[in-house]
Amino acid sequence: MRLAVRLSASASISANNWKESGWRVFAQAINDCVANLQSG
């Protein structure tokens, strides 16, 4: 039960972080992909 509660809390925190700074995470992911393509 505790694990489920932690997962729910993490999901809620992730959702809030996405609303606030999700675009930064998305941009960083794209930058990582581009770097991998260029180096690969």
C-alpha cells in the first residue's frame, strides 16, 4: 500500500512539474536526441 501511495504522489508531482517546466524537459530531451544523432 505504501508503494502505491508513493507512486501516486510521484505521479502528482510529475504532473505538476510538467505543467510548470515540462517544456524545459522536452527541449532537453530533443537536445539529447540531436547530440546523439550528431555523435552517432
